[in-house]
Amino acid sequence: MRRANHDRMAAPAMSVCAQCGSPATPHQACPSCGMYRGRQVIEISDEAASDNN
């Protein structure tokens, strides 16, 4: 019972991608468009991008 408050899981922090507007975790490349801090860091194929939307 004493450990109940600090052992619970918190939901991951989410932010909105500035390029495409999809939810993304902060400080990581957007999984749907591949942008990070205004640069294209991951090449996303057209088929994978249409599956995420």
C-alpha cells in the first residue's frame, strides 16, 4: 500500500509535430513525417505514411 503512489505508470508525454500535426513524443523524430527540429532525419516511404494516417 505504501508503494502505490510512486510505482504507478504515467502516460508518455506527447506533443504535436510542427510539420504534419500528428502526435509525437518530444525530442524524437516524428514517426509519420520523419522531421526533427525542422530537418528531415528519417526517410519515410509513401506507403508507410499513408498507413499511419
